[in-house]
Amino acid sequence: MSAAVSFQTLLESFFTQRLMRQRRASPHTISSYRDSFRLLLHFARAQLGTPPSQLAFEQIDAPLISAFLNEMEHGRGITARSRNLRLTAIRSFFRYAAFEAPSCAAQIQRVLAIPSQRFTRTQVGFLTRPEVQALLAAPDTHTWSGRRDHAMLLVAIQCGLRLSELTGMRRDTVILGTGAHIRVLGKGRKERAIPLTKRTVAALKAWLRDIPDRDDAIVFPSARGAHLSSDGVQYILAKHVAVAAKSCSSLQRRRITPHMLRHTSAMELLQAGMDRSVIALWLGHESVETTQIYLDADLAMKEKALAKTAPPEGKPGRFRPDDRLMAFLKAL
């Protein structure tokens, strides 16, 4: 690697040139990648005793990165999915480094060869209609925060927004006249419009009177007028779930996340008979195949399909034990 290019210079240009200027990555992607490298550099400093700004590119090798990922998974207890997200950020940087530092090609290839962790893909969780009604009734609409929370939860459930899309909503993206809708800039900087129901329009009209009348005003701000953080939204949701659980016992046994509200929106569209392609456009999915997860999770739809089929003819036979060798192979 050329002495004129340091690890610090390369990492800074990756963020400023590659992500921000060339790819025009979303703020959510940039912050996710930033956090991954902050964790990696803290780990590297603890392992190597070298300040991040003085690290050589050659020191960030495959063994160090593998040790970092193992520490994240086993030391901090993150999930395999979160581990893979950290690895995705690192791979993206090293693919960029392959063009900027070709003399380190062998080191870069070894890092890119680190495998992702396989994990069990569980079915998506979603709220039933009684649970939705109980959750929407939980905020105290006589208070400023209660009106904000009610409108925010209603928009999240009806529109199926990602968390970053919900917290990033501005007043000029909310259209409440004829053809009421909201404009959303989602993943990949793809803009989409989502129509609003009469109930959501009424809630937003009432709530918008409580925030500044400026185009750039945040629709769902914190008490200080800033963007709500991910932890802040999770806290708000957990608080109202605890209240809703008093009238809806099924919520007592569940951990509800903001993303589950997005899944709830998708499931309601699916159960209403919407085509998968429409749901994909509604949610801002890159591919219609992504929407397949909601078909997998809809047990009621499967039960309806089962009811339309004829049961196979047959009768139970007498049990005959397998050959011992075959039984051994079957048990593996």
C-alpha cells in the first residue's frame, strides 16, 4: 500500500466520497456504517494499543475482524442478524479499498471471504385487530405527548413506515386535501406516496395544530423539538403497550417493536385481499419476493386454503419398526 494513503484517509474518503457523494446513501445507512466502524476501532485500540488515527491499513486484517465479530456476538450478545449487519459495513469498505489500495489485494480478499452467520428466520410478528385498537386507545389525547403518540402510532400502523421514515416525516410531506397522502423517501432514496384513511387524516389535522406551521417542521418531534431517536420511539411504544395490555391480555405476553407495526400494516393489506405487488409498492420493497414473508406468516389464509382441499383417502396401518441400520441413519 502506498505510504501516501493511510487507513484514516481511506476510511474518511469511503464515507465522504463513496457513500455520500457517489452512492448518495441515506442518513440511516451512513449512521449504521459509522456505528459499525466506531465499534471496530474501539476493539482494535483495545487489542493493538494503537489510537485509531494511527492505525495502519495492514493492521485491520481478517483475524482482527473475525475476533471483533466474535466479541460482538458472544461478548455483547448481539444476534446473528446484527453481526451480519456489522460485517456488511466492513465488506463495503474493503470493496472500496480494493480499488484504492490494490497492493493489499490479498488482505482485502481474506476479509471479503469472512462468511456471514447463518440464523433461523422466524415468522414475522404482527398485531391483531383487537390489539391494534387497544394500542391506539392507550395514549391520553388530553396531553401534547398523548396526541403526538396517538397520531404517530396510527400513521405507523396504517402506512407501514420504517422507523427512520416515521421519525423523519416533515410537515411538507403530509398532504391532507383531496387525495390525502404522505410522501416518503425510503431505502435507496426511492420516493413513494401512501394514501391516508379518513381516520388518519382527522388525527393528523388535529395534531398538526400542535406543531410549528413550517414546511420543514418535524411531524413527530421530541419534547425538545428534535427528531425522536430509535430508543425514544421504542420507549413510547413500550409505555403504551403496557397500558393497552390492561384491556387486551394478549399483549401481556408479547414484546412489541416499532417494526412490528410495519408488519401489522402489511398483514392487514394482505388479509384485505391486496395483491403482493401492491403491498410491495406500499411498503417500498425493492422486490415483490420480499413480501412473501407475510404470506408465510398468515395462518388464517393457510387454514382457508386447507378448508378448500379434500382430505386424502387412507387408513392407519400397523407400525413396523425400521431395520436397525436404517433407524440409525434416520435418527441422524
